Amino acid sequence: MNQRRAQSLEKAVKYKRFYFIGLSALALVILFLPVHIASAAKLSSRVTTVKLADVPTQVAVPPSLAAVPAQAPPAQAPPPAQAAVPLAAVPAQAAPLLEANWNFPCSDIPNPRGGGLLPDEKLIRHDWLSGDVPVVTKDTTFVGGGRLFYTYSNDTEDLPQIKALFGIIQVIAFFLITPSMMLVGYQFMLGASFFRYAGALEGLSRVGLSIVAVGVSFQLVHMLVSFENSLTAGIIALHGEYPYPKTIVSGTAVPYMLAGDPATSYRGIVMPMSRWGCAVNDFMGIVSASFVTNTIGSIIPLFSGLAHLTGLVTSMPDMIHRSSGMILSILSLVLWVQVFLRIILLNYYLLMAPLAFGCWALPGDVGQRLVGLWCKGFFTVLFTQVAQLFILTTLPLLLPSLPQITGDNLDIMKSLLLEFPLILTLLSTIMVPRMIGASAARAFGMAGSMAGSVVVAVSSVNS
């Protein structure tokens, strides 16, 4: 009898999940069925009322009244005929107006001497990506441009949300150290009687270092960022002492720098953000007006307003120059994405620093491995800027003299050779993160691995 009862109880426990699902479904039906029935009844009564209102009511007439002829209603004068309005007189709905002629935003200004546009040096020197860095120049004011060359505290540690979150995460990190402190204390209590617990000293040193590291983690990150800024400032100062060479191709110098730029400028290679639209406007001069209006305009009518920019190329050198400007703008956009993602990752590692150092106190190698992941990811993201700036500064100095092409009557090869060093230098700068193992995919993967290690460490503490 007891065996049968045990078997029945085992079956009940085995299928308790299905019982729970069935009871939950029954409870939902009981809860929602009356509501649906009431709403259905209300809807049916409403439909019946509408149908009765549509059916004409018939009244029974007595036979005595049926013989009486019905009186005809008094004749009414027909309404006056309205004059027909011609369709042409009806005002048609106005179609949405499209922009007649428009351009992509461009910061260039007209050349006072005539002959096209010139870069606005007063504007592009404050560019977000490739503006001048006043740290390495004298008698200048702080403007906050050139994030390709300098890591500003306004974007990282001085952000209000970063400061608020860092304080909260720092408190959580101290809570993570508490179980390790209790464990070390317990080991010291047992070590007074048993010599085999002498390893408590190692745990005490680890806990002490973790507490100190969590307390000074913000200052540590600030010190490392300042050191990296000092390195980039030294590279820019070196660039000012040894500017780009004057490489001549058939009597024309390679345009490493824009007109009016200082010696420390990189804007001849890294196109400022306000000039990306200028490159697109120039590139539109390669295509024909019919291609813009008939092909692109048939799909997106708004682009028909760019037809006034088309058909302006009259020579091969002009087409190569416009195409090179478009390529440089695209590569500069990719470089901007890298710089922007780098700032995001720096803020991420800044916030994760207390947790990484807090897990350092945990027993075993989980905390040490987590600290190693944080250091590897943070240093890689931080010093990628130094490597990119170094390539951007030194690669033109390493290039050999370009060949002088004879018989180039149309200056085709000359135009290609003049644009080749610019594209090569910028492309190599973009490839630097991949060369040093700090590509975007790997950087985010490393950040995800560190976050997973933090979760594992915290779960081990809770268990």
C-alpha cells in the first residue's frame, strides 16, 4: 500500500508542471470569460437596435378607414436649378512644393580672388574631429576641438551622468569586498589554533589592495588619460617641428595641408566634418543632370533639386580630384565612427573599473582574470589614439619620392599620384585598430567578456 502511495505521489510531482499550467489556464478562462460574454451581449443588443431602426414600421389599418382615399400632399414648387459649375473652375488641391535647388551643408566660403571656394579656416579650426588642439600651441584659448588627437574630460569623466553612476558602482564594489573581508577574518580566527590556515595573509593583502584600488579607481583612470594626452601632445609637437614633406609631382606639390592651416594641422588628410557636404556637392558635378532627375529623381523626387550641381566636370584631372575628395570624406566618416566608439568604450571601462577592482579581492583566480581583462581592454582602447596619430604623422615622411610621368598630356597620372598619398595615409590610419587587435568587433567582444566575468564573480559571491 505504501509503495503504491509513493508511486502516485511521484507521478503527481512529475507532472506538477502540467497541473500548474492547466490550473493557470482555467483561472484565466474563469477571469476573462464573463467579461467577454458581457461585451458580446452588449454588442448583440446594439446590432439588434440598429437593424430594427432600419426596418420600416407597418401599422394595421381598419377596413372602415381603408376605403377613404388618401389625400395627396400639397404640390411643392421644384427647387431652383443650380447652374452647372465647370470642372476647370473648381480649385484643385495644391501639390506639395519640392525644394527647387538645394545643396549639402558646406562650410567653404567664396574665394575673394575668384575661381571657386576656399576652406573657412576660422570655422574648421574648431572642428570636432580634426580641429586644432590648443594644448600644444601657445597663446590660444581652450575650444575643445580635435577629438582625434585629444581625449577631453568633458566627454568622459566630467560628464554628470558618468559621475553619478560612478559613485553608485563604487558603493556596489565595496559591498563585493565585504564577503572576502569576512572570509579573511574567519581564516585568521582559525589560524590562531591551526597553522594550516596561514594562507589568510595572502587573502588579507588581496583584500587590502582591492579596497585601495576601488577607492582610487577614478583618479587612476584620470591619470592614465592625462598620460595618454601628453603622448599625443608630444606627437603633435613633433609634427610641428617636422611637418609633411613637399612632395612634387610634375611641378605640383601633394596637398597634405589646406591653405592657411598651421604646421600642426592634419586637415588636408582628415577632412573636417563641416566639409563633407562640400565633397558631396563637388562629386555631383561628375554625373549628368538626366541621371539625377530621371533615375534618382524618379525614386526620390527631392534629389532632383541637386540637378544644378551636375555636369560641371570638363577634364579628367577635375574628375579625379572630385572623386578623391569623395573618398577622403567617406574615410573621414569611418574615422569619426572609430573616435566616437572609442569615447563610448572609455566611459564603459571607467564605470567598470570599481567592479573589476572589487572582484580582485575574491578568492581564486576569477577576480585576477577579471582585472586582467579590464586592464587589457582599457589600455588597448586608450592608446589606440596614440598609434593612429603616430601613423598619421609619420607615414607621409616615410613615403619615397613619387615618379615623374612623361607623356602625360592630359595630366591623368599626375592627378592620381597627387591624391594617392592622402588616401593611403588616411586608410592606414583607419586600419591601425585592426593591426593592433583593437577592432570594433574585438573591442566590444572584450567588453562583453569582462561584463560576463563580473556576473560570474558576483554570482559566486551570492552563492
